[in-house]
Amino acid sequence: MAVLVTGGAGYIGSHMVLELLDAGEQVVILDNLSTGFRWAVPEAAALVVGDVGDQDLVSKVIEEHGVDSILHFAARIVVPESVTDPLGYYFNNTVKTRALIETAVRAGIKNFVFSSTAAVYGNADMPLLSEDMPLSPINPYGRSKLMSEWMLQDAHVAHGLRYAILRYFNVAGADPKGRSGQSTPQATHLIKVAAQAALGQRPYLDVFGTDYETSDGTCVRDYIQVNDLARAHLVALRSLREGGDCAVMNCGYGHGASVLEVVDVVKKVSGVDFEVRLSPRRPGDPAQLVAKVDRIRSLGWQPQHDNLMEIVDQALRWERTLMGRIAA
Ligand SMILES: NC(=O)c1ccc[n+]([C@@H]2O[C@H](COP(=O)([O-])OP(=O)(O)OC[C@H]3O[C@@H](n4cnc5c(N)ncnc54)[C@H](O)[C@@H]3O)[C@@H](O)[C@H]2O)c1
Ligand SMILES: O=c1ccn([C@@H]2O[C@H](COP(=O)(O)OP(=O)(O)O[C@H]3O[C@H](CO)[C@@H](O)[C@H](O)[C@H]3O)[C@@H](O)[C@H]2O)c(=O)[nH]1
């Protein structure tokens, strides 16, 4: 049986593909290459260039490759962009996910693992966020994902499609073997941006907001290393295949770091004292997002890279790899 990875040419999806191949799985990727890269796809995986909303294509891929499970990463992911183009986000993330779920049900797909996000919690003012809390996303990106969660849960009740919904907190770092990393040129993610500032790719780093009610006034996030996150999917997939319950699970480490703490670590690891500007708040940023992680841990998931210095080192190494590619 093969696993279909949508968005497998993107940042997290490409790490997922590596983990699946390392675990001996057969992998087929469906990606429209809107933000993904053909070069991020290993030779051992089949790549189909196309759209998750194309039901004829997806049905054909499922049949030809003998797909039993779908891991659905494909999405647009930039929160501020979702505010200026909400209908584009609802179309790509919600409407096309509806089409994919329908195709999966018709094809008799057994297991569906979905990439959700801590953005579904909105401004929840709690030290640790648990999966059962009330959800109130504050931007179209988070809403587009929450609607997909609901569709999956309803499709389970009506049609028996089994699901694992994984709510990622802040994904960071890069494959320790140097095979993939965060490659989006205009990425907005803090660790990526700070690594670029340290390596002279950006003139300075903005710290967005210093007046939050946190220990040092800057936002706190739970940074999870990307291979650890990919292994959480493997664990969830195995559980579904073995008849485990459908579940919604946070993916993080259960502790946070503030923006200034991250900046300090990047300066320390890189050895570069790059310029930092204290700037106004960025719209839509909750003060603190830290995961309660008992559920995913109860499936036997153990992080292997819960170390900010290591995550930052991986991000810096990957940035150097990208710079080398551009120079070559
Ligand atoms: N990066 C994070 O910190 C983070 C946090 C929470 C959730 N997520 C979720 O993880 C998933 C992967 O995010 P990422 O950071 O790897 O982003 P990414 O942009 O690197 O990857 C997304 C991939 O999906 C593809 N894609 C987009 N729309 C498609 C479509 N309609 N049909 C086919 N392919 C399509 C893109 O080409 C790209 O390869 C997304 O669902 C995102 O919402 C990411
Ligand atoms: O140049 C920068 C970039 C970010 N930040 C701050 O750093 C924190 C983290 O920001 P960022 O790395 O952009 O991540 P988030 O906005 O927390 O969102 C990420 O994490 C969410 C889950 O927590 C996912 O849903 C999103 O897709 C993903 O981008 C926030 O307080 C930002 O204001 C800065 O101060 N300066």
C-alpha cells in the first residue's frame, strides 16, 4: 500500500516524505508546486504535479499507486496573506480539502492525516492549550483549517473515513542530514528570518511587539523541530492503521520561548550580533501559544530534537546550503 502525501514538495511535506521513505513506506506526492520545489522530492518518491482539488487526477493517483492513506499538507499558509485574500484561502484550503475528502471517501481511503494549526485556538489566554478548549481562530487561515477539521470529523461519522488531525505549533529547523529545510524565499517565520539576518541575507530583524503580557514583553511560541513533527505523523498513521481511535492532537514540546530568547539563541549559535529593531505589534499575533502534548505522547511519540540551539543550528546550516545553491 502507498501513502499519498499532498504538499510533499513543501517544507514540512518534504520532511514527511523522507521520514516515510526511511520507514520503508511507498510514497506518492501530489503537489502543484505553487510554493513547493521539484528538487525537494527524493528520487524514491513518485511526484505527480497537480492540484488536490482535481478529483479525476486524485482518483487516478489513488488507483494507480494503491493508496490506502492520505497525509494532507497542501495549503496556503501565510496568515497576513489570508487576511487580504480570504476567499483565495478558503478556496485553496477549505474548498479543495472538501473535494479531496470526497475523493477519499469515494475511493475507500482508510486513513486521513490532516495538517491543522495552533491558529485554530486564536487568542486563548491560557498557559497550555489543550485540544478540547473552545476554538476561535482570529484569521481566515485558522478558520480555513478549522472548517477542514469539522469536515473530516463529519465525514468520519457519515462515511467511516478515519482521521488524525494534528495541530502544529511553530515548526522550525531542518533535516539533520541536510536533505531538506525551509526554502521559501520570502518566509516570515521567526527562526528562518533571524537565521537570514545572521547570515547577512537581511539587513536587520524586527521584533514585533514588546508590550505583551509575557515574561519579557515579546510573544511566546512552542517551537517544534520539523523531523520530530514528521515522526508524530508516522505515529498517528500507525495508530490509525492498527485500529486506534480517530483523534485531534497538538504537536509541540509543551514549553515556549519568547521572541527575544529566540533572537539570543540565533546570535549565540551564529556568533553574529545582527541588528534588532524593536517594532510595533504585528496584527493578529496572540501573546502566547504553547501546547499541551499528553495526547500525542500517549501514542508513544518522543521528541528527539527538543533543543532550541540544535533547531537554530539546523536552520542556519540549511540557510547556508540555500546560499550556496544561489551562488553556484
Ligand atoms: N510551517 C508552519 O509553521 C505550520 C504551522 C502549522 C500548520 N502548518 C501546516 O502545514 C502544512 C505544510 O506547511 P509548510 O510550512 O510545509 O508550507 P509550504 O508552503 O512549504 O508547503 C505547502 C505545499 O503545498 C503545495 N500546495 C499548496 N496548495 C496546493 C494545491 N491546491 N494542490 C497541490 N499542492 C498544493 C505547495 O506547492 C507546497 O509544496 C500546511 O497545511 C500548513 O497549514 C504549517
Ligand atoms: O521577523 C519576525 C518574524 C516573527 N516575529 C514574531 O515571532 C513570533 C512567531 O512568528 P512566526 O514565526 O511568523 O509564526 P506564527 O505567526 O506564530 O505562525 C506560525 O505558527 C502557527 C502555529 O502556531 C502556524 O499556524 C503558522 O502557519 C506559522 O506561520 C510572532 O510573535 C511574531 O510576531 C518577529 O518578531 N519578527
